[in-house]
Amino acid sequence: MNSTPYIRRHSRWFERILLSYFFQFITGGIVLVVSCAIPIWGYAFWNSNDPNLITSLSASLIAFSISTFSLRKLFRLPGSESVSYILPVALICYAVPIGLILFFRTTYSIQIFLVGFFVTLIWCFAGFFLGRRYRLIRYAILPFGSISELELSHGAFVKTLSAPDLEGQRYNAIVADFNSPMITAEWEKFLAQCTLARIPVYSEKKIREFLTGRVKINRLSENIFGSLLPSEFYEYIKRWIDIISAIVLIPFFFPIFILIAILIKIESKGPALFIQPRMGFRGKVFPMLKFRSMYIDKKGSGFTNPEDDPRITKIGKFIRKYRIDELPQIFNILIGQMSFIGPRPESFELSQWYEKDVPFFAYRHVVRPGISGWAQVEQGYAAEVEGMNVKLEYDFYYIKNFSFWLDLLITFKTIKTILTGFGSR
């Protein structure tokens, strides 16, 4: 055993300070205040009686803090560390306080908001690119267990140890299979020394979930079932978000509903809406609404082929590509049968079939089904049992990590798919 003391990555005092969110927030906040206030009120801006100093500057500082905090939360989710999220997060964080100021007719300065917005963007972009090399997680894996370097290489540096020694290298964490019978007393002592050096030791299951965004379902114990219970508090908050969003969006979408319904009726005979029984929240069947995208007088074989299916109409291909066919489900959301984000509901017949072959399939009904979900943006369409097993792993990860930040990430990925027509669905 090497007697050299182990050092955790980024454990030096200057690293802990410079890489901390508190330091980044304070320094960024100072830059924002100086950039916004000094050009208007001078160096003694705090002596000004201008009401904009309180409203606009305070709102900009709040928007900046929420933007940086939100991005920090998002970047900790699997496959989310993308520069493309900086602009939409900053836009949302500035749009909300500006909207409230306009609603309450409070005095404000558009110059402060514009300068604050661009300072926020520059600060977040600079932090993203400058800190890229420091955010790369370094894992050391014990050479026992079922996990491999390839499985963990999703946005991380991984090295399999050949001996119980870090060889002078610094790592963020050690990954081990604690159920392996090959872990000797020497390896156990090594893990203890890593823990004493404040280097966290994680189970391979935990790290695999963190990097892949999936929860393995071949072995689910009672403890795992307990951890899969979603937060009742966020479930309540999310329900109100769904209701308010649906009420706001229905008037804007209604003209689109009329136009799409007319185009469907012109191209082919049959109703504009397709209503199908789906398995929903807590296993209750509900009628899910969709715009009809197929001919009613053509029959196919087996599952729907999303790429090339003769049953799909011309307008159907378009509305499927951009997910416009899902828009009527906003009424399912309004009455509480669905949510904007959640596991995609399967048909009643398919649900019964999957429950025979896929273990724990029914557990995905513990949360409200959604128009879009984690499995849809990460995996896409799946019908066969093997594909459904993978989809269920994504659904279980969503349930286990049921949170506003994961919903926000799914929303961004869904909007990207809608706007571009590309991506998983």
C-alpha cells in the first residue's frame, strides 16, 4: 500500500473558493451591479433617489442569481451539460420579473435590464467554457463488478485501478461493486483510506444511474421501491403549474386546433380527433386525445412504424414530426388525467401485454403520464419488449429523480425537437 496521502480532486483551498457557486455568484453579481449602475448613476450610485435603482437593478440581480443557480442544477443531470441551455434559461429568468413589473405597472429602466441580461449571458458563457476542464468528473473504478469504463464514459474520465493505490492521481470519486466477493481486506483498507481523505466512495449502481439516466430494473428490492416514491410536495406544485399553463396556452392554440382539424378533414374522411383508451395515473384508464394522423380505411401489420407507414396521411406525417398531433392532450392535462411532462401513456392493450413480459411495468403509473417524458427525449419510440425494458429504465429514473429541474431539462429537449423536427420522440 502506497503511504502517500490521497488528495481529492479540487480539494485545495483556492480550488474550493474559485470553483464554488458562492464565489461565482458574488463576483458575477458585483460585475452586474457595476456594469448596470455606474454608467447611469455614477460611482456613488447608492446615493441616488431614482426608483429604478431599487426595481430594475434588484430584479436584474435576482434574475442573474436564478439563472446561474438553475444552470448549475441543470448541468448536474445526465447528458445536460450543453451550452444551448444558457440562452433560454436567461431569457426565462429575465422575462418573469419584467412581466411582473409590467403587470404591476412599476417604474423600470429598460437599459438596466438589457445590460444585466447581456452581462448574465457573457458571465454564464464564460463560466461554461472556462470551467469545462474542471467540470470533467474523474472516476477510479475497482477492477471487480459488472461495470466497465465504457459504461461510465458518458462525459467523464474513467480509469480502472489495477492495484489498491491511486498512484498520485486525484479523482472526484471511487466506484466499487460492494457485492463483489473479490474485494479483499487490502481493497477494503484502500476504500477506508479514500474515505478518510474525503474522496467519496460510491456504488456502481449509483454512478451508472447518474451517468446514463437509467435505473436498472432487473433487481428491485424494497429499498429501491422506497427511493422511487415521487415527492408529494412537488407533485402538488406541478399540478398547479399544469393547470395554469393549460389555461394560458389553450386560447393561443385554439386557432391552430381549428386549422389542423380542417386540413385533416380535407385530406381524408373520418373524425379530426383520435380518441384512444390509455393507461394513466395510478392505473386508471382514460380517453387520450390526439389529432388523427392515419387513414381510417387502411390497415397495417403490427406496431406503427414511425418512419414509413402507409397508414399515415400527408398531414399526419407533418404533425407527427413536430408533435402537433399531441396538442389536444392539453385538455387531458387541464382535467388532471395527464401532465405536460411524465412517462408516455401506453394503450390499454399494450399495457396489459407489457405487464406480462416486463417486470414492474405498472410502477410507471405512480406519476401522471405526460405529453413528453425522459424516455421520449432520450430514447424515442419503442414498441418491442426489449425496447420497452430500456424505456422503463428511463421512466424509473424520472420517477426516482422527480423534480422541477428534470422537468425543465425535458421541456428544453422537447422544444428543440419540436422546433427542429429532429431528435427522439
